[in-house]
Amino acid sequence: MENNANYKSGFVALIGRPNVGKSTLMNHLIGQKIAITSKKPQTTRNRIQTVYTCDEGQIVFLDTPGIHKAKNKLGEYMVDVAEKTLKEVDVILWLVEPSNFIGAGERHIAEILEKVNAPVILIINKTDTVEKDKILEFIDTYRKLFQFAEIIPCSALRHQNTDDIIPSIFKYLPYGPQFYDEDTITDQPMRQIVAEIIREKALYALNEEIPHGIAVVIDQMKDRPNGKIVDIDATIICERDSHKGIIIGKQGAMLKKIGSNARYELEQMLEQKVNLKLWVKVKKDWRDSDFLVKNFGYDKKKLDL
């Protein structure tokens, strides 16, 4: 397939402010859940690489953390990841929400994009949340902000008008052989995907304040000899003793809820029974410690690959 002279392949970055639906869109385009989703900002912390392969070519998607003004070391790391990714890709998908008002966050992203050479396709996401006749107004508002290659309104969550996205990307990709085998979906290590799914379930279950300050570390992940059960031991890291109490909950109820929700999804994904054990540890202000941020899997050195 990759010997075909018409075959295209390249890298595509998904960017946007936190919580505009980047991970939801990427999971939908890939047809499989790789990136965790939640309504809380800062859900995606690392650059997640997923691969879409078809007869026409191969697209390697890079789902970047939301671009925002950093408040701590973790925030700085996330913004570095996003901005460095933009310099390495062939096409940029910029996701925004449908609006006539363009805020400081969007203007900041437009300024960053002015320094980048790749064509930018604007995706106006969440169009299911607004009246249809307003969409042309929103397109017009954004068109004045930046010189976009294309503008596509859609709803990633409802899968509305998403069919135009892949063909539009292929228009701007260079010709060349594929980077990965056809059956590759992601370059994420399985342990990292497992940790992210546990973190997603914690984000859904917990109150507003705590989720930003949690990380999940997989202490052990081991198949039993019969291959039917995998034992996973994981630790949820939080920043305060009071948070630890909330994560565990009354008589362990919250931790149990997080565990059972995570176990259900992990069993679907791994296609085997999962024996999941969760612990909670406090590491005070870990998001402001270079050492701990790196320790929990957010390593700046990985950006210089």
C-alpha cells in the first residue's frame, strides 16, 4: 500500500483552549478511545499520538494539551508540549467553540499560529449546542481572525458533519510512505493508557477543585499465568490531606466508585478480567515540583525527540 505514488502521510496537531473537545474529536476520527475526556480543563496533559490509516494514506494525530496561561510547573510543561508540537506538523486542526465573541485565549493562539508555516483548518465544534442559522455568523467572525485553509463546523460528540474532516486533512498532507503499520492505533504505552483511564474516572467522580491536582501512577500491571486476569495496582496522587479524604470518601465509597468505573472500562479495552487495586497518596504541591512533575510522566526531555 505504501508503495503507491499517490499515498500521503503526515502529522496533524489538534490544538485549542482547554475543554473545546479535542480528545472527543480525535477518539471519534480514530474510531477508538485513546485520549481521556471530561468536562474539566487540563484533562490532556501529554502529547497523545494516534494513527489513522486508510487506502488514501496515514494521518498521525497529535492531541496536545489545551493552550492556556501557565500557573505552575505542570502548566508550563503542558504549554511547552503544545507549542513545540506546532512546529513539527504538516497540518493544524484548531478547535474552537461556536461564538461571535473571540476572547483573549483564542487571540493568544492566533498569535502563536502566525509564527507557524503549516496550513490551519478551523473546526468550530459543539455546533449541536447553538441554533443552525447562527453558524454562518460564527464562521464569519473567525474568518476575520486568521487566514484559515478551511473552516468546518461540526459536533464531535454527536458525530455531525465530521465526515469532511479527514478528506480536508488529506488535501494538505505531503506524498510519502506510512510511518506505522496499518494496525497501529497509538504509540502510548499500555500502562500510560491505563493510568489515564483511572484518572478520567476520578475526574468524573470528584469535585471541581481536586482533579487538577491528581496524577495516577501504575505501580504494577501483570498478567496471571492463565492470561485471563490482569492484576493492576495503581496510586492516585493528590496535593493535600483533605483531598485524600475526599478521594477515599466515606467508608471508602468514592475510591470504590472510581475503581469500579475504571475496572469496567479497562476490561472492555483489554478484553480480559481486571483485578484493580487503588491507593491514595499525598505529595504536597507536586505540580510545582520539577522532580515530581517529571516523575509522574510529564517529562520535558521527551519533547526533544
